[in-house]
Amino acid sequence: MNALASTDAAAILPALPISIADVIAARDAIAGAVIRTPCLVSKTLSELTGAEVWIKFENLQFTAAYKERGALNKLLSLTPEQRACGVIAASAGNHAQGLAYHARRLGIPATIVMPRFTPMVKIQQTEGHGAHVVLHGEKFEEASAEAYRLADQRGYVFVHPFDDPVVMAGQGTVALEMLEDAPHLDTLIVPIGGGGLISGMSTVAKAHATPIEVVGVQAELYPSMWGKLRHESVSCDGDTLAEGIAVKTPGVLTFQVVERLVDDIVLVGERELEHAVAMLLTIEKTVAEGAGAAGLAALLAHPRRFRGRKVGLVLCGGNIDTRLLANVLLRDLARSGRLARLRIRLKDRPGQLFEVARIFEQQQVNILEVYHQRVFTNLPAKGLITDIECETRDRDHLDRLVETLRAAGYDVRMVEAD
């Protein structure tokens, strides 16, 4: 899986779908039509991880994701006849919005096929960029099949979200910009769904003047590229926060590039993804979707792997539902001990709740909510359970509160977050 060091060995291998020249051409083609997003060092994340961490803020694109790059490069490659016929894609996410936005800007009719279960906000956003949305099927595979059928029937150009050399080259422009801003990077950590982004970026990395290791990252629930490289049958299913990289079958063309140029792939769990989303908001003051935070999740999950390295992360998207983001932040506060629910058993006598509240005040812990339970409990009739949600400074502060309550004779246990 490592890049070949020998040029003689490389000469006998078949050519890859894209080259560095393709990526440079893509950069020239899309220049001025996509945002040249900043790539900045994060001093705080560097201190926390022991690596020098640089972040490429692709969530600052107009549609809040890097997908615009590949979509635009593909649109610009079309003939006048193809433009007149229009384009079609199957997507319920960032590819749909990126393609729709630039198609409207260029005056190209665009149709997007989405599964019927697609959230209304995504449908509205895509329609807001001028695309015609077709809802078809219960699963993405059914929507994709319908998009291909419509393309054949009506002469549309099908724009694949990742398994297209022109799209892959467009995505690789992310790495060109990163290495212009931080040419000393020795490691790139790149999220993998179908493999379009990492194919383009690894093409750039391996053409760089100095060696750069390329490490892909996938969600544990969808390790499709990881499994394919190891010739292992893997399960790809479940609700992941990183829905943008929840791809069951990687691309044929992207696999050729990943197999040749990508050095390693690591997997991250849902907790790491949630923690990374929360850290990017609290530390960098920037919103990332689960897939966008996958690079940081890998850095947090495998600290020894990257310690001492000069690491470039791609914050590849920032489209996350606001309610989901709120839930992620609250869960992260609970896991860190800054937000807690304590279940306290009291005696049913006057002053008990006052005494408990006094201990909270003495420990300078803020009480957010109080719940009494008298009826739906297996305690004796005079038994009383009180759940208190509270806010503390950190885990040590919470532990001191619990110790003080127990020392005062109260039966206390924490209601843990999942």
C-alpha cells in the first residue's frame, strides 16, 4: 500500500486515473470560482496532540464543503452540447449542493436524485441552488440507479460524486493549496468515503518535493476502503455521525489510486467523531460535520501514531443539523464531567433537599434542573429519589462534589451518558 520508491518498478505499473498535471489543470480551471480557503496552524490542538496541526477550512466554501471543487471541474469539462442537455447526480449531501450551485452559475440544467427519506432541509437547500430534485427509492442505491436511468433516457451527463478522474483532480486542488501555505507538512490525514478526495490529495502529496505520508480515515461503521485494501469482507451499516463518508462501496478508479499512493488507513469510532466535532467548535470556533472532523478524530484516537509530525487536516465540510450539533455538544460536556446528572436517594423529611442544595452551593456547582420521583420507583412509600442536573468546571470538580455528598450520608450515583 506504500508508494513505490523505485521509478523502475513504477514504470511497469499501469498509469493511474489522474496525474499531478491533471490536478494543476483543475486548479487553473476553477480558480476564482471557488474560495481559496485558509490553511492555518492550530496552536491549541498542537499542544494537546503533540503534533504540529494545520487545518484546511473547506467548511468556508459557499456550500460549506470541498465537493464544489470536483463538481465545478467536471462542469467546466463539458462540451457545449453536454451543457445544453444538462447534468444529473445521485446525492443527498454536499455533492448535490456543490453541483447544483455551480451548474446554476454556469447556466447548466441540473437534476439531483435523492432517496425519499432525505431530510427536507437538504431537499430545500439543493432546490435553493436551482436544481430539480427527484425523490426516488428508500435507499441511496435505488436513487443512484434511477439517476443512471434518467441519464440514459434523457441524455444527461451523470456526474459521479467520486469515481471520475475529472472530479478526483478537482478535489486534489485542496492539497495544492495546503502545500503552498504549509510546504513543510510531512503528513496528510484525509477522510475517505468513496475515495475522491484522498485520490486527488495523494496524487499531489506523492509529487511533492519532500516525502509526505498520506493517511486515510474512515468511520468504524463504514470501513469499506479499509476492508477492500485488506481483501476482507466488512460490514458497512449503522447510523454514523460521519454520514458524508458512510459509503458502502468505494470507487473502482479511486481504489486504484488509494492502493498505490495511500500509506495507511485508520478507523475512528463515534465517540472520537463526536469529540472532534465538539473540539473544533470550542477550540477553533468553527462548525464541522462528522466527516469534516474525521481527520481530527484520527489524530485524537491514535496520538502516538502522529506525535511529533507536521500534520495537515482537511475540515472537508460543515453541514451538520443544528439539533444534532447541540446534542453532540451536550454529550461531550457530559463525558468530560462538565455536565452531569446525579441520582440522590433522600429520606422523606423536611429540609433534605435544602441540605443537598447547600452542599452544591458550598462546592460552587451550578444546579440546572431538579427532578423529584415519588410514584414511579421501587423504593418504599416514604423513599424519595432526586435527579439533579448540574454544571461543573471539570471531572475533578464533579468528583469532589460526589465525595462531599457521600460523606454527608447521601446515596449518590451518576447517570452516565452513553
